[in-house]
Amino acid sequence: MPRDRSSQTKPQPKLEALILDLDGTLVCSSQLFHRAATRVLRRLAEARGNAFEPVPHAFTDRLLGLPWRELIAGLAPDADEAERERLTLWLHEEESALLRSELGEGILFPGALAALDAARARGIRLAIASNCQDFYLQAVLRSTGLGSRIDLPLCLSTPGIRSKTDMVAHALAHFGTRKALVIGDRIHDLEAAAAHGVPFLRFTGASYGAGDELAEAVSFDHWNDFESALGQLA
């Protein structure tokens, strides 16, 4: 929830663009990723001839939203380079299979589409800046209703993009404005906003991996509170 309800009367900052993280901000992919990761780790155990030991949701939740290489490394910290290549392939396969059968608007955080529609009605343009791969981003856009609302979808597969900071730079240049706001749930989101001198708003509806490093950020935990959270940035 917004941290100071008394700030709701403040005028909202003039914005021309929102740059939005995906996992943990717009969509709740915890269950899907846990299932995909479990299948991948089972395949790794079988390849090694070991017994499979299930991992808890807390383990996979900490990996959500990380850059792809960090995610793979965190999934199996003891894996060698060849195994990490196989993990990358397997995770792509398992996520793709689940994405084809299980995605829909239900993966969105409640109120997200309505909040984005309200922003678009005020002429605010929307970008996604996600550490995911393009196959995942496109599947989410197609199945959730985000595809018709997002003006600029960016991820680590986008040509010329190597980091979240690059995505924010690309979005600012594409929209031709500095009147933008980055919304996310991870330190990568905050750092990308700070690198370009634009404000940051933290979504805490999932908190997959954020800790004390984001404790001082203005935050909201439900998309119905987005408008009042904006008032705290004024």
C-alpha cells in the first residue's frame, strides 16, 4: 500500500511515459516459473544420475526477474558451463510448453490493465523493460491483453540491449521525453532509473527478490493504489 496516505492530495507529476518491469510488477509468474524450474532441475538430476530433490517456491521466487545468465547460474550454482548451456535450452523448452497452455489474463496482478488504460487515456505511452527473453515476452503480450496496450516492448533479446539500464535509455530516446517513470520490484529497476535521472516507483505486490536495498523507495502493493502512489512522487 502507499506508504503515506496523507500524500494522496498532492498533485501528480506530469508524465509522458511509463517504463514497466514485467515479472513481479505486471504479472505474477511465480507458479509457472516454479513448475518450469522444477522440471529443469529434475532433468539435470537425471542427467547426473542423482536423486531429484524438489526446491521450494522461495528458492525460485528469488530468481524471478533476474537477467537470464544470473537466473541460470542461480538455478544450479554448481553447474559447469556445459550444464548451464543445457539448463538454458531446457528452461526455454519447459517455459515455452507451459506458456502455450497456461497463460491468460489471470497471470496479471489485479487492477494492472485498468491502471494502464487510465494512463493511456491521459496520453501516457507505455514501455516494458524486462530481463526475460523474447519468446517469453511475446507469449505474455499475446495472452494477457498487454500486447494491445504496450507501445514499446523491450527485453534482453532486443537488438542493442544488454541491460535494464539500456532498456530505459532506449525507451526515453524512443518516446523523446525525460518525463518518465520506471516501475519495478528489483534493484535492477531502481538502478536503471537512477542511471538516467528519472523517478522510480516500487511495486510490492510480489516482492520476489527485493530486500532492504529498496526499503526507502516510494511503493504501492496493489494497482488500485497506483494513482495515490504517484502523488508521493510530486
